[in-house]
Amino acid sequence: MLESGLEGRVCLVTGAGNGIGRATAELLAGEGAQLALCDNQEEALASVEVADALKITADLSTRPEVERVLAATRERFGRLDVLIHCAGIYRVTQLPEVSDAEWELVMDVNLRSSFLLSQGAVELMREHGDGRIVLFGSFAARTGGLRASAPYAASKAGVAGLTKHVAQYAGPLGVRVNCLHPGFTVTPMTSILGEQARAEAVERAPLRRHCGPEEQARMAVVLASDLAAFVHGVTLDVNGGMYMA
Ligand SMILES: NC(=O)c1ccc[n+]([C@@H]2O[C@H](COP(=O)([O-])OP(=O)(O)OC[C@H]3O[C@@H](n4cnc5c(N)ncnc54)[C@H](O)[C@@H]3O)[C@@H](O)[C@H]2O)c1
């Protein structure tokens, strides 16, 4: 039997109100983890049915909010073992129409939050010499994406580079750091795409189907688990073969 080693571990999952983050929270609960769940949508977060979870409504694009989330997690559980950072936003704006405001918003929510959370999580994890961080990039980081806007693709490519930097710094401290690059996944995020884009995603993936959030969540949980004990600094494509590295 394969053991995840996640029972009793303190896991912070962001974007837990919807999609991949929500599926990740449910999976971790099944593994017996202690959960801190964060999202900026209070109602969505409240609707997640996981016993004894700490639920924190916060906008993770700013330093004070990230510090508040990490402090609340530490106050409740006394430590942090795992960070799975799923929160993010997607835009499909064509290049000529991308405003400075949109650029800044997408970069702040997707990339700055990844930096701030990694920076803070490593400080907590180094206290006990063990930790696992999973960040979320995207197929868009590899290819420019399926209808993805410039700031989205750039922010996700930034997450991939950030992953490698944090992995180099934090590995000697006992903290493993990896990044997942999902392909098209059926979640609230992709509901803004029309039928044509969805059909195109199926056509481009050799497995000829979409995946659901739980398939991405499973890989995030594996990366955070003891099953991936020697996996470090990796960007893992989970896209049905849409992009092959
Ligand atoms: N769904 C896909 O096809 C796909 C493909 C590639 C990458 N991804 C990435 O996977 C991750 C999860 O995506 P998803 O499809 O589950 O998205 P989703 O929209 O279904 O869920 C994302 C969650 O993040 C939360 N969030 C957004 N901004 C936030 C903020 N500033 N602070 C706190 N929470 C915030 C939202 O409220 C939402 O609950 C994202 O990083 C996304 O970019 C998704």
C-alpha cells in the first residue's frame, strides 16, 4: 500500500472555494490532514464541507493579507507542513486591449501571491526542517495558452521560474518545492471559454478529453506527499499530452 504520509500534516490550500483548490482540500481531508483553507470568495469557502478546517477569507495578492493568512494558520495549528497554492485568475483579453490595470491585477494575483506565500511558508517550514510547496503554473506558461491573455501566460511562466529559485534556496532547509502546469480543466475558471475553445482543447490533447479538477488535485497532493519525496524543482505537465516537454 502506498502511504501519502499526510495524516495530521498542517496543509494550507488556497483557492479552496472552487475548482482545483476545492478538490485538493477534499482529497487532503480524506488523507487525514489538518486544513487551513483560503479564498477571497467568502461564500464559496463557507460551502466547502470539510470538518474542522480553518477557513480564512483573504485577497492573496498583497503582503499584509498573505501575512495574515500565514499567521492565522500558525496560531491555530502551531506549524505549517504543506502549501498548495491554487488561487489564481484567468483572462482572455487580446494583446492590444490589455490595460496596465489588467496586467498588474493578473501579475499580482497569480505571481506576486506565489512569491509572497512561498517566502512566508519557507520561513515557517524551516523552523522544523520539513515542508512541501506546490505552486500552480499553467499550460499557458509552455505555449502561450488556449485563448490566455499576455499577463496570464507571463504570470504563469513567472511561477515556473519562481519555483526553481525557491527550490534551490529551500531544498537545503528540508523544503520541497514543485509546480503543476494544468492543461484545460473543467472548473469555474474555464467557464468563460466558449464551446469552440473547449472543443479545440479536446482536439489538441492526444487523450481526446478534458479533465476534471480532481485529476489535477490528485497530482498536487502526490507532489506534496511522501510519494514524491525526491521530486524537487519540477514543473509537472498534467494536460493529456496537449504539450509534451
Ligand atoms: N482550470 C484550468 O483549465 C487551468 C489551467 C491551467 C492552470 N490553471 C491554474 O490552476 C489554478 C486553479 O484553477 P481553477 O481552475 O481551480 O480556478 P477557479 O477559478 O475554479 O478557482 C480559483 C479560486 O481562486 C480564488 N481566488 C482568485 N483570486 C484570489 C485572490 N486574489 N485571493 C484569494 N483567492 C483568490 C477564486 O475565488 C477561486 O475560488 C489557478 O492557478 C489556475 O490559473 C487552471
